[in-house]
Amino acid sequence: MVAITDTVKRRQDPYPSRLPEERWLPRQDKTVWSQWCPDAPLTAQETDHFDRDGFIVLRDLFLEDEVKELMQESAALRGGKRELEEGCIITEPDSDEVRTIFKLPEQSPLFNRLASDRRVAGIASYLLGADVYIHQSRLNYKAGFTGKEFYWHSDFETWHAEDGMPRMRAVSASLLLTDNDALNGPLMLMPGSHQHFIGCAGETPENNYKSSLKKQEVGTPSHEALTKLANKHGIHVATGKAGTLVLFDCNTMHGSNGNITPFARSNAFFVFNAVSNRLEDPFDAKKPRPEFLGFRGEPKPIEIASGKLSI
Ligand code: 6CS
Ligand code: FE
């Protein structure tokens, strides 16, 4: 007879987090899942760069008038000129200023077209060696003077713990819709940090997303861990003019400062996940977050669109 033990079998989890104590583990998944070939949407050098650093900044992928149209569309969405789906808007922690609008393709045909573009979804699908779908999408807006910081985090840590994304096989694409320089709170990334999974200390509070989207406090590494990571890997600042595309692996450590300059900073942000990596039950939270933060339906592969953006 098999002895019945009183220990509950823990679900198999290569990336445990929200623990009594912080814990470092090595990455168990590839970063680049395709073999480079001449018709790939990135050069061999760009592919190696992404593999090594966990991100790449791509300039001049989009035409000037494509970028202009996207900027106008973004202003219209933010400026109350469109009916937006309820519950998809997040404001700043201390004011009613718009910080994020979620579900971008659902609310705008032009952003929907952008999301399936070869220069965005095509590159994501190539890097992940898989058909992809959108896990999350958002328009981030950091207002001049009042836009607050995003503290250091790995996106995967939250998506795994709170949404149930099983493996590191997702990539984020951030298209800059304003010029980003060193001053207006640009994205900062730690090159090479994607090779470490930092299981964070602390439990997930109920409905954590309600505060974490304004100011994340759970699922962030300790000062010691961040110091160690930054000393080992350094910090890169992803500056560029509007139209620049920043692609980064789901586990790359990143964050951004507040914006006290008069110059707003905004970007359109799409997270592509491999269809084979669809969400399960959360690994470290009682119930999953709402659909606007992580798509939970049957993933449908994006059909990649080529040519100039048009609707
Ligand atoms: O909640 C999310 O999905 C994203 N937002 C924050 C503030 N942290 C984790 C992840 O990047
Ligand atoms: Fe993030």
C-alpha cells in the first residue's frame, strides 16, 4: 500500500515566485527559438544581439507618414475622441491622468493592423519560432511633469505568477510614439538579465493588479538583487525618435523613471506569446487577472501582414 503523506504535491513549476524568501534560478528556456536564414526579418547580427542582451532597438523600420498616423491615432484614443471599452483605462496613482489604455487592437483598426505587421508580429514569430497571438497590448502614456515611474521588474514574473504563462516564450514590442531621450523617463533595460529568474519574496494580494498597474510593489526584486544584477550586467537606456521599435524578451529586467520634463513620452506596446505557451491557472495567485491583462481564450495565430500600414 502506498503511504499517504500529508504533503500536498506542488504543481511542477520551473519558475517559482511570491516566496517566503527571494530565490535566483537559471533560465530554463531558449531566448531565440529559430535558426537564422537569409529571409528572416532580422539580420544574423541582430538575432545574436537579441539572444545575448534580451532586447534590441530597431530604428527606421517605419515610414515617416506611418509614424505620423500612429501618433494621431494614439492622440485620438487618449483624447476621448473614441469610445473605449470600459475597464481598459488605468490612471496615474495620484490623479485622473491617463497612464495606460489596454486592448489596443480591439479599439483601433490602425493599431490592429500594426499588431499583425511583419515588422512587429513577424519579428516576434521569428524570434519565438512559433505562431504567435497577443497576450496583452497597451498604449502607455507618461505625461510631462506628472508621469510616474515603472519600478524594476521582469514581465514574465507577473505573467507567470498572476496569469499562468507557463514558459518564457513571449516577447514584447514597444513602438515609440514620442521621441524618447535620456530625460523624459525612457525604458531602461539590463542586458543579459533575461538569463536569471528572480523568484520574488512576498505573497500575491487579492486583486493585486488594481494597484500594481499604477505602482508595482509585489513581484519586484530586492535592492540587493537589483544591485547585483546591475553590477553584473549594467543598465542600457533605450532612447530613440518616434517610430523606433524596442523588442525585449519577457524576462528582461526593466523599468523607467518618472517624467518631470514638459515632454510627454508614449509608446504602443504589444506582447506576443507562442500559441503553444497559452495561459494556464496562475502559478502564484488564487485567481487569474482579467482578460484585458492576459488573453485566456483559445489563441488564434496572427496572420502576418506585409507592406505599408493602411486600413
Ligand atoms: O501587469 C503587467 O502585466 C505588466 N505591468 C506591470 C506594472 N508589471 C508587470 C508587467 O510588466
Ligand atoms: Fe514591464
